[in-house]
Amino acid sequence: MQVNDGPAQWRRIPVDEAMRALLAEFDPVADHERVPVQDALGRTLVEDIPAPADVPPFDYATLDGYAVRAADTDRASRDRPVALAVIGVLAAGAVTSRPLGMGEAYRILTGAPMPPGADAVVPFEGTDGKGFGGWDGSDAMSLGLAQERVAVRVPVRAGDDVRRRAEDQRSGEVLLRSGTRVRPAEVAVLASAGIRSTWVHRRIRIGVLSTGDELVARDHVGPLGPGRIRDANGPALLALASRDGAETVDLGQALDEPTSVRASLLSGVERGCDLLVTSGGVSMGDRDMVRQVIRDDGEVSIWSIDVRPGKPFTFGRFHGVPIMALPGNPVSAMVTYELLVNPVVRRMQGDRAAVPVEVMAIADQELLNDSGRENFVRGVARIEGGDRGAIEWHVRPTGPQGSGILTSMSRANCLIRLSAATKHVARGARVRLRLMDAFPLW
């Protein structure tokens, strides 16, 4: 990466260019570990996982009804029902070796294996059955009291309401690919295949440091003194890193002086952090010491991003450890984390889909951008039905967009992306959205 360190190189780097440059600096961590499937949530697979067997392992009924030969129902109608002999009852887990003959049916419950000879299920509602086991509302009736005959009033085709063997997973086929981030759905897929543990990338360790003379201790209670504020950045960044599957190391708070900043960052290096993330101390003020310490003890590669909120941003290495220094304003810190740190964290943990999802939406309010920079406006996105049944994304800003208004983040589920050249967006015009924590799967 080309060094961008100092007033001689005042070019602000566009967000997309910065993200590409950052991702090019990182490879997935080489360390792997085998963990129980439940503990793999949020982790990234390091190998393709084949299905060890067919899922489901047999054909079964998808609803309550009657297992039949579809050909026996060809002429069934409400006016002329077809009578079939009921030869048994099958509940989930029950298996029969008695094949179904012409003109016969089994009562069958959802999940029960299909009997030999049956190729379709007639829904209970398509018959004259009183209920399973002859149940008519009285407590005396039970599953075992099956009626002897049933009148089928609707025709069915072979395969109707039958879930086929291997419909979901076929033995030997790849279930999940290497580089897949495990979500609850992947946990369910692995569990359904009987897979109890899997190999994943280890969690990276992220050290988080807040800086600023104005910060009170995290455990401070009671009124604040003159000029003092509470530290929202540290807890927010620790929460974001945890959300992204990382192991977090709280490096606490540092004063706006080189010795304090350096000691805190060295603590992160000594504690084995793979990435250091700081907030504050990267603007142009006399007391902004973070960039100076990074430069003195390592290297600075990026030091300004053409974005609002979040222009002050530094990337470099401190004693060989990558460091991403974010702005001190709370919203700026969180937005730059979402834009630049989040993709890096995902890449380091092996996620092959590190670039987030963006969609087009209709602006429900007028939007202005007088910053001269690309502006990421906190927004609330929703889906609505449009003309002729079309489905459209709609979005509106969360309210005032000051970089210190944290409630604007808590009310947002997206960032509305306005280019530097976009000064005005009329109500009803289309804008681009970045959905928070939504990433493609391939």
C-alpha cells in the first residue's frame, strides 16, 4: 500500500478505494480449530463439508392426510368421491412393511414415512374423514380408532405433499463451502446432517482503545465534572467487534499524550492482538497523538478518508501489528467501523464475502449533502408494495445527522450513500443504501 503520511499528501481517499486497499493488506488468519457446531456460530468454515448421508433419509408426508396411490384418485370429485379402504395409521416414526394395494389408503400424520406402494398424500381437508383416529371433538376418540373407509373428494398427482428422500441433501454432495460464515441456518444444516463438529478459522483478537483527556473512567458514577464526558466509543467498538465474531481485548483509555497512548498500544501487542482499533487522536489538533505514535513506532499508510462522517482515519502498523485509528466523535467512530473495519475483520476470519450488500431505494424525504464529501446518512429502510404489485425499498433519515448524535445510530438499520457530487436528492428519487450487517453469501 502506498504511504499517505503527511501534509504533502493531503488527498482524501474515497471510501471504496480505501476499502479495496485495506482488504488487499489482509489474508485470513492461518490458525484453525475444530469446534462443536453450536460454537461455530459467527465463525468461518475452512473446508468444504460434504453430506454424509441423504437428508431426509426417506420419503415422508408433509401434512396430515391419507397416503394413497395417486392413480386411485384420478376421478375423484366432491360430487363423486372415491372410496378407499383404510388399512392402518402411520404417525411420525412409524414404519410399515405392508404395501398399499389398489383401492387402499393409510391414514398418515406429518413426518411419517410413506408406506410402500403409496406415491401421494391426500390432505385431510380433501376427504370425509372426521379427524385422525376418528376424532370428532370428544375425549374418548384416539389415534388408534381409525375408520375403515375414507371418501376422497379431490384428485392428487404422484408426489403431492410428499417430501422425497435426499430432497434437501444428497450423500456426498457439498453442503457448505469453505469460506462460509456460519449463521443459525448453517447450524441447522449441519445438525440435520448429523455433523457434530467442524473446522473453522480461529477468532481474531482485537484490542480496542479509547483516547482523550476529557474521558471519565468507565465505572464513574454521579455527575460529570466541567468539560468531562463518558466514553461511548470503547463500549461501542468492543460490541461491534464482538458482533463480528472477534475476541476482544479492552485496552481501556489513554490520555492525549504519547507516553500514555504508546503504553496502551504496547499492551495490546503484548497480549497478542491481531488488530488494534482506537478512537480519537487522529485529527489535526495539537493533542491528537495517536497518528504521531503510530508513525514514530511503525508506519502510516492511510490518514484521511473522503467521507462524512469520519474523515479522520488512520491505517498503519504499530510494532508490526495492523492498527486502524478511528475518529473520536461517536457516530464517526461507528460509521467508519462499519465502512472499513468490519470488512477487514470478516476477511481476517476467512469470510469470502467481505463486501456488504447495497440496494437501491426510494427516498421518502428530501436529502441534502453540502459536505463536499461522500456522505453516509443514517437511515431507516423498509420494504413496501409499489405500483402493480412491485416490491420497493423505501428509506428516510433517522433525524439530525450530527456526528455526536448517537441516537441516530440506534434508530438506523442502513446508511444512505450520497456521493460527493450529489448535493440534493428529491423526495421520490432513488438512492443507494448500505444495509448494516448484511453481506452476500458468495
